[in-house]
Amino acid sequence: LQKATKDALSSVELLNAQYDIASAGFTNSKDNLNVGKAAVNLSQAGFGDLAGSTNATVRVLRALGDESSKADLRASQLFETTRVGLVTLDQLTPIIGSLAVQSKQLGIDFGEMTAAVAGLTTQGASAGEAGTRLEALFGEIVNAAPAANKILSEFRDEAGKPIQLNASALKTKGLRGIVKDIQTATGGDVAKISELFSTKEATEAVQLLISLGDKAFKEY
């Protein structure tokens, strides 16, 4: 790990990071170095400390079940979230593990998930509020409320098929596709969106992502 940077990071910081990475299961020297380099780069690019960058990177890798070869990609996605959104890495870290788990369970691309978080924070949500709203939205989609699907089934998606709100549709179309379908069906009208969901948080998540349009996901 000491070879990962020529910067002025202290030996203590580097050794602590190396220990934390090994404790997370990346004990092989190559794996440890891969994750370490990604964490160092994230700390430098994201203006965070190495301990926080290591924590965030490792949480995502473990939650997604990634090999160490994905460390650079995940660190880059975390950095993009802080660059595009109004959120720091320290604010993002507490929620990122849970969102990564949901990303894996629901079959959503992690980059799309972090793009949504970034987008929501640009609309006034804190990192915690963004996570809560997305979790509420996913919960309602997975539960596939009959009332919502009855309303949506009257509309057609880009392929000419009835719009559906369920886990299968989410996995196939991704969050971006689901949001686009809801926009097609509701025209972005808040009152109509609220008819689809039982929670304010889910409604707010969709409303804000619709207001952002494609730019919410274009960076990813």
C-alpha cells in the first residue's frame, strides 16, 4: 500500500488503511494493494481522509460482492457522487453500504443508484434523506401496489407494453427506466404521482428525479 501514493500521507495512515482493508477480507497482497490504491485516489480526489475513503470503498465492495479489481470503479463512482451532488464523502459513507446492498438485491446498477443520490442532494435533500427516499421508493416498487399498477397499466412504455411497477420491471429497466415510465403516466404531476405511492418519501424521490430529467443519470 505504501507504493500506492507519493503524497504526504503518513505511514500510520497507510498502515491503518492496510489493516482495515485486510480486516474486510482483502488479505491477499494484490487485493489489498488494489483496494488501497483506489482508497488513496479517492481520498486525494475527494478531499477526504484516507480512513474515510477506505471505509467507503470497502463497504461498497463488500456489499456488492465485488472482487478487488472493481475497487477503482467503485471509488470513481463514489467520487462522482460527491462531485455532481451536494454531498461529502463523510456524509455519504453511513448510507452507502445499505444502498449498495439494495443495488445488488434489486439488480440495479450501482452507478445508477449513486447518480440518484447525487441528484436528490442537488434538490435539497441531505445524504440521509436521499437514502431514506430511495429506500421507500424501492420498497413500494418491490411490493407492487395493485392500485398503482392498475393506474399505470393504462399507459404504454417506449416498447408499447403496459407500464408496470414491480421488482422485475425495476431489474429490467433500471431506476432510470422506471422513473421515465412514471413520468409518461403522470406527466410529472405531483398529485398523480402521490396516487401511486403510500409514502411521502417515495413520492418525493420520484418527483425530484423527474424534475431532474436525464441529467440525473447522464454522468453515469
